[in-house]
Amino acid sequence: MCLGIPGKIIEITDTTRLMAMAEVSGVRREVSVAPIVTGALADVVGQWALIHVGFAMAVIDEEEAARTLDALRTLGEAQETLEAMADGDAALAGPTEVEGAA
Amino acid sequence: MKFSTEFRDPDAAKALLGEIARLCDDMGRSADNPLHIMEICGGHTHSIFRFGLDKLIHAGVEFIHGPGCPVCVLPMSRVDECVELAENPDVIFTTFGDAMRVPGTQKSLLQAKAAGADIRMVYSPLDALELARRNPDRQVVFFGLGFETTTPSTALSIQQAAREGLENFTVFCNHITVPEPIKALLDDPYMVLDGFIGPGHVSMVIGIHPYDFIAQDYKKPIAVAGFEPLDLLQSVLMVLRQIAAGEARVENQYARVVPEHGNPVSMAAIADVYERRPSFEWRGLGEIDASGLRIREKYRAYDAEEKFNIGYAAGPRKTPEVEGCDCGKVMTGRIKPTACPQFGKGCTPETPLGALMVSSEGACAAYWQYGGARGVAAAE
């Protein structure tokens, strides 16, 4: 939850709400780019960002993105984040079943 | 430790470890009188164990695991309040998955969900906003949890809800701040801390100046760090160099992500939406002054505590912690997880008694995952 994941901003999807499509480890996810917009909204397209719980929080360079993703994979956090994104998508569809509840 | 495969740059890691060892020897530090360096952030704790840094590093450095795991410091009373909110048939309760297995007095959120409560794990508060838009006849409550890293996400979501005039979206705010518990630990006469590894992603939001008091008032060095193993080793070295030179400054090892003054948009959103509570309860640490945030009056319609008259809005409250659990002592670095009588016996990741065993960022879960069996054997 606290470790962000690097994603590349692909395109702006909502100019009013400052939302954009990001590609995170091969998965596309709509995120808010509000925290990283300092000039024209279009300028964030093509940038790499650290994405925390759906918000692009810091612009990083491509090398930093690759290194961070490596470390996250080793920690098992990359997979955890991608699963959380899938959980989020499932949550919008309706109540979900509990697996392995005690 | 397989340097060649685990470390991106094994030679750099060896050089840093060598320099740390030389400084420790120079200062006469060994396993008998180590320097106590607290890594504040639970992500750092996880990384230290995953990469075995606690074993690779000179015995003159002992890592003390700090309170920087938001799931771990959540008191049972707050979990109980989550369950109460979630069991309201009008409510869709949304939460980060990390919080699902934290034990409450009676049950966890996972158990409440199994019993029929409409609890949904989401990735982002934006998912909860979307649920509110799609379910206008239901109340969508988002469990706002975390330090300054996640606080902007709920602040910006509340601002968005207000702009849209959404009437069925609220946040159950449990956001907490890093500097206040650190001050509480520094004021604790039983704590012996020689320096700090500062949290990277929290600092990305708030910058490095909120830690000035650590250096100026308490004369302790701190280096804000990234969470790759080389980042951590480098930041330990920065702290050691300061100690050796008799200095105390705030250094920024993670400047490639952490701006000196933080993220202005996030800081503005936090200031607009939140104010400090007089105090907030931490699991294991008790009430800490000004350590928690609440939603300001102007956004009251988005405050689940107000809307459902629960938590601090319902008056004074206190719940006991689990008996026999030494979470508090582990949290303050007084004992190692393996010294807790419940570690690996009553308390395992599958059946956690205390929250430190729940999250991968919790010290107990880290000990268990990366040496748990060894730790239990050693303790017996």
C-alpha cells in the first residue's frame, strides 16, 4: 500500500478530473495525475511516474522506473499491487466472495 | 546471500558494507555495544529482511524497526468501528486489502465479510468514488488508512466528491503522521536511538524539513532513503558518517524521488481537507498528541465518523489490546519479535493475534517470513 509502483502515462482520459491512462507492468489502469501536473496537462503524457493507490505522485526517469520495478518484484510488492488493481476492478462489478476466511 | 543475483550492483553493495564496517570498528562498535539505527518505514523493514541486510551488515549496527506500518499501528477499537460500519446494511465498505485480516475485538473485516457484510477490497479511493457514483442508493464508506503517502489520495478524492456533489461517499479517516510518533519515541527515556533512516515515500509528499526537529532538538542524524538495498546501505553509511563526525543533520539519500519541500499539490489538498486531531490512539503506543488527522468542518458531509456517529465523534473510547501480545514493546523496538511469547505459537501470519504479524511491512511478519522458523528455534 505504501510502496508506489512505476507506471508510464499513456494518454489523458479526463481533462476536468485530471485523469490519465497509465501502463503499469503491462496492465492499463486509469490514474489521477493531479499531483504531478505543474504546467500543461498534456506534458505528463509519456512520463514515468511513481503511482500510489491510483495517484501519480512523483515523476521519475525511465532508469529509476526500471530499477524500482525490479526491487518491487523481488519484494513481491509488484504482484501484490497488480492484484490489488484487479481487486479494485472486481469490486466495481459487485460484492465478491471471501476466499479462505477463517 | 547471493550478491550476484540479489543485488543490482554487488560490487557497490560490498564497498558500502566495507565502509560501514570500517566506521563501526573505528568507533569501537560491535555486537556488544551496537549503534541503534531505527528504520521508520515498514517498507524499509521488509526490504532489510528480504535482502538480509541485518545479517550482512557489521554487528556494530543494529536495526530497530520503527512504527511505520499503518496497518500494524491500527488499534483494535478502530477495526471494531470498521466492522460496525461494514455491518450497516446501507453501507458498501471499501478498504485496501492490507487491512482485511487485522484482528478486532470480535472479528476482522475478512470475518465480517464472510458473515455477509458488503466489504470490497479496492486499489484506490478512486474505486470507492466510482462505486458511489454507480450505487446512488447505497452509502459507500472508504477506510482511509495510512501515513502521509496515502493521505493525499483521500484528500483529493474528497475534494472530487465535493465538486461532483456526491452525497453517498464518506471517508472513515485513520490517517496518521510520521513525525509525532518519532518525537514520542525520542521522548521515551527507555529508548536508545542513535540515528534514523527516514521514510522515502512519505517524504516524497512532505519533503525533508518535517524531520528538522530530530537533528536540531534531539541531535540525532537522519537520512531519508529509497527502499532498494543499495539505498538502505548508503543511507546507513550517511548516518554513521554523521555520528562519527559528531554531527546531526537531515540528509536526503533519495533525492531522485524526494523533493526538499515535498509535493505541493498533495500538501495543499491535505491542508484543505484535513486538520489535526488533539490526539490519536496507536496500537502498542497509546494516545499520541496531534498524531492523527480528521476531516475539516467544511467537508463534514464526507466524514464517516460524523455521518454514522462512530469513533471519536461518538465520544471517549478505549479498547484493550490482546493479552499476552507484546506488540507495543516490539513496536517501540524494546524487544525483537522473537522475544514475544506469542511469536510463532499463538501468533502466525495465518492466525495473527497482533497486527505486526498481518502486513508484510510488520516487523513480526518480516521475521517470520525471512527466518521465522529459525527465530522460533532460537527463542526456545
